[in-house]
Amino acid sequence: MKDQKIDRLLRSAAQVREEEAASMPFGFDTRVIALWRAGLPTANGLVSLVRRVAALSAAVIVIPAIAAVRGVWGETGTLCRSPRPRCKTPSTFLSPGLNAPG
């Protein structure tokens, strides 16, 4: 009895044709992504303005801080404690004629 069932199962399996794998229709993934993005909440003008102001504020803080650190450390990479020709101090940038030897 068991052999008959197994033989019948194997014969049925041998007669079945291989089916093509089901695939998505052309453009389906694009439509799904477009619908997903359309459902996302959009930021209003106030949130966008606050983000821009925050980015500009960060730039205003970071750029002068970098300039100050580079001015204190001088060209040689050592800390400039006294104004020397190798050290860049703010006074040499503002009035180069006053610090000239002479």
C-alpha cells in the first residue's frame, strides 16, 4: 500500500511542468516607492527655516573657532606665547607695518 502511494506521488511529480517564477509587473516597484513617499509627512516652512538657521549658526561658530585655533598655534605647529615673525598673531594680520623690524 505504501509503495503504491509513493509511486503515484512520484509519477504525479514527474508529469508536472516547471512553471515560470512569478515576477512583479514592470514599474511596480517604482509605483510602490512613489506611493510610500507620498504618504510621508512633509515638513512645513517653519521646520525648514529652523533647520537652515541652525546650520548657519553652526557655521558661524565653527569657522571663527578654526581661524582662532590656527592663529594661536602659528606656522610651526607650536603654541605661540610671544609675537615672533614665525607666529601668526592677530596684530600681524591687522597692521603689518607696525610689527615690521626697523
